[in-house]
Amino acid sequence: MVRVLASDGMDRAAVKTLEDAGYEVVQQFFEAEELKEKVKEFDVLVVRSATKVREPVIDAALEAGRLKLIIRGGVGMDNIDVAYAREHGITVSNTPTASSASVAELAIAHMFALARFLYVSNVTMREGKWEKKAYKGIELCGKTLGLIGMGKIAQETASRAKALGMHVIYTNRSGPKEALPYTWKDLDSLLKASDFVSLHLPAGKDSPALLTAEKIALMKDGAFLINTARGVLVDTDALCDALDSGHLSGAAMDVYVQEPCRDERLLHHPKISLTPHIGASTKEAQKRIGEETVRIIRGMFG
């Protein structure tokens, strides 16, 4: 019997599909040291963002010789040492399209939350305050959205922003994409031109911050920053400094250097809209991730 360890959980329907097909599915999270032992008992390891599959875990799996497939339920695979696993004969896959729409909608939601003070007015009203004059917002229509990275999530974000009347520009590592109806700019030019900047690119496990104090200083006065990609991409101290000085009007974060987030400056900053890494946390995305995961597993084992 093929055994599947879903260490960060799996959609209920997907579990049933696999079990009905004769697979055994175990849903349980293990910390790294315990995972090194448990992974030896499985043919497939399915993870989300919480489980880290580093070289020691892979070495333990290779020692037992059973693990054949690692699946990241989602887009980014920076929590897996992908090259190392593949070099040693373990297949590594992800589900790149399943959660794109959900993450894109969260990015747009954060833009609305910042533009109209939804994230803070909801709190102050519950505190008995009526601060109507303090919450003079802006419209998204007519503003420029700069996308850093132009993969599937960014393209979903761009189409929604365009429908709202925003002007979309983007930058990426591979240069302009001829099929896209948006304007490509280099990173510095994009930062200088954008009213909203949204991050949509992966990061390696030791990646330095992309948006340093120097890069944040290039952003337009009064601009907003949204990060639903990876926490390490932003120097959060530099971000908070820019918010404190008034250079930036607001920021939104769904991802953090350490999760759960313990950064008190971020958690209590009055200009930051926060969510606990819920970009793919919709019923629709979880269903699609489950279905795609099943297809990958069945494709290998039948």
C-alpha cells in the first residue's frame, strides 16, 4: 500500500479520493527532528508552508529508500531543498495554478483595506471611537499598481486591478512578456512610478531582502506596499521606518520572516494591515490544491 504523509493537512475530498483508491493517508504535523524518522515510513510527503523539507530530512528518507515524491500544495517551494531532492532521485512537484486566484484576491483586498482604512476603522469603532474625519481614503481607480514578479498570481492580480481601472506595470527577472498587455519597467523605475507595489515572487531559504531601505526610499511619497509572497523579501525595520516618517502611507503583510509572527513593531504598527498567511485559505483553492495533489500522486503510482 502506498502511504501518504500530509504533514500540513489536506482537503477532505482529496483524502477520501486517495483512500477510496487504496492509498493510506496520514495527516499529522511533525517537527523537523521527528519528521526525519517518520518520513522513512512514507512513499509521498505532501506539505504546505509550515513543514520544512531540508537536506537532513531528505537524507533520512534516502536512508530508508522509500520516499519517491514530495508535493508542495501551493506555488512557492522555498521550504523544500528541491535541487537536492531531485539530485537524489526524489520527484518534487507543486500545484502552481490552484491557489493563484485566491492569493490575488487577498492582495486586492489588502489594497482596499489600506485605501479605505478598513483594517483600522473596524478596530477603533469597536473601541467606541467615531473617527470619521481621520479616515479620508483614496480610490484605486486611476492609480498605478506595480507588480514585482509576473507569474500566475501576479497575472491574476493584474487582471483584477485592470478591471478596477488601475494602470498596471510590472518587473520580473526574465524581462518583458510580449503576450501581456502591461508595461514592463526595471525595478527602480517601477518603485518610483507606483502608487501601490505588490510582491509576487519566490525566495530562496537564504535570500536577502529585495526591498531594502535603499529601495523603499525610491518609492513614491504616500505609496503603499503589499506583500503576499514571502516575508524575507522586505526589510521590515526599513518598512516601519518609512511608515513612521510618512514616506509611505501604509503596508499590508500576509507573510513574515518567522511564522507565527512575533515582530512587535509589525504587529502593533497603526499603518499596517495584517493577515496570518491566509493567501490560499479559501474553500475553492483548497479544493483545487487537493484535486491537483491527487492527480500528481495518481500519475506516479496509478
